[in-house]
Amino acid sequence: MRYITFALAKGRLAKKTLEIFEKIGITCEEMKDPTSRKLIFVNEELGFKFFLAKANDVPTYVEYGAADIGIVGKDTILEEGRSLYEVYDLQMGKCRMCVCGPESAKELLQHHDLIRVATKYPNIAKDYFYNKKHQTVEIIKLNGSIELAPIVGLSEVIVDIVETGATLRENGLEVLEEICPLSARMVVNQVSMKMEHARINKLIDDLKNLYANKE
Ligand code: PRP
């Protein structure tokens, strides 16, 4: 039997994914050892391999077939724009991609002013402002703590993930426009979907049943 390889986005999401997989009989004891520095884990019995990667790299591994399946946030899928099948919404890590800023920036958005937009997601921001809103903006790529940008005068608004809204509130910012809802998704390599049709579909069905029983 050929191995099916999973690329999981390192961190909270991988931990939650493994908890869900356990419920449908997919276990990987090796992976639970917090002291381990190993990068790849195998369940010989099931013929599954798992590895942890930086979230942004998960779609790349899946597109090239180095992983058959990836579990990653919709934000990363949209930003990376890779060729892959998005097959299942795991309904976890729910949050929203939004345009945020001080209340005073509302007007700038309404009037389609030439503003600066700071973000970790330049492709999502470009698509939203250029293709959906038809507003010309200057996009500034940052790597984290995006909320700082409008506070220190780098940009008028930001495009970022909002989960509880606490970071915005505590920094005097608010959601000005919502771009799209986000959650963790299962993505599949296009060739693997054909070659390993039966095993991958069984996995999707097991997840669907698990979620149906939860409701
Ligand atoms: C994310 C996001 C926001 C925050 C939103 O940042 O970029 O800053 O979480 O969460 P909240 O609405 O619950 O406050 P993350 O913690 O991933 O770190 P980052 O600033 O490095 O992007």
C-alpha cells in the first residue's frame, strides 16, 4: 500500500486536526511527544505519513504532490493561490478576513481614496480592492502585528484576520468591511485525488459523518 502523506500547518491547527483525526480512528502516537524534534511521523498500520510545515508552505507541498493532503486555513489557501482541490471545511479556527482601521478611515473607503493598506496578505488585499471594490490602493506587506500600522501612521487601514476582535478593540481600531469568512480546510493534490480516490473519499466521508453526528 502506498503511503498517504498529510501536511499539517504547525501549531494550534495541527493539534486540533490530530484530535479530530483521532475521533475517526486516525492516530499518530509518535506525534504527541512534545519533546520530539522529528519532522515526519508514520502510522505503518494505516499507511499514513504526517509532517508539520509552516502554514504558508502547506499549499506548496500539496500542489507539487510532496503531500497528498493538507490541512490549512482558508486565508493561506487564498493568499497562496495554488492549484489544488479544496475538499472539506473542518469548521475549526473560524475567523474573518476584514478591512480594519480607526472609525475615521470609513470615509476614505467610501470615497475610494488612494489609501495605504498594510497586510500580511497582499494577494487577498489586492483582489479585494482591485477586483471587487475597484479602488486603487497602495499595498504594504508586513509580517505580523499588523494592527500597529494605522496606529503609527504607516497606513490608513489594514487587511487582517479578526477572531474575537480583542486586538482591534484594545488598540482603538474596528472592522470597517468584511472580506470573507475563514476556517481550516482540507486540500488535496489534484493527481492524488484521482489515484487515491477511494482512500481519500473514505476519509472525507468519515469526517462528514463525524460532523453530522455532532449536530
Ligand atoms: C492574528 C491577527 C490579529 C489577531 C486577531 O494575529 O493577525 O492580530 O490574531 O485575533 P483577535 O481578533 O482574537 O484579537 P496573530 O496572533 O496570529 O499574530 P501576528 O500579529 O503575528 O499575525
